[in-house]
Amino acid sequence: MGADWPLVQDALVIAALALGAGAALTAWLMRGRRKREAAEGSPRAAGPGPLEERVRVLERIATDQSIGLADEIEALRQNGKAS
């Protein structure tokens, strides 16, 4: 440890404080944005859209090995033909 070590420590402390302040400011701004979007009735705040729902169904199909899932898929096919 040289004579410059206290300066290095001070620089690290300042960098850590700046990083923490930046993260806190970002979190605060994002929270305010989410509140505004929810108050305005933004589609993102309303919940998942049709595309997200489809992706969730596809994920479930890819990961679920139950026999009941095949019946559900067939029922959805039948409902789709009736529309």
C-alpha cells in the first residue's frame, strides 16, 4: 500500500455512492412512471396482452406433459372452428 492508497479508497467510496445514488434515482423514476401509466390506463399497466397470453400457452404446452393438456388443446381447436 503506497502513499496514494487513501486517495484510491476515497475514489472507490465516491464511485460506490454515485452508483447507489444512480440506482436509487432510476428506481424512483421507474416507480413514478408505472404509477402514471396505471393512472392513465396504459395497455402495459392493464396486464398481459394477447401476444403474451399466447406465449404463456405455448410455454405451458412445451413444458406440460399431462394427458389433460391434450384434451384442452383439442377443446380449443373445436372452439376455434366454431368461431
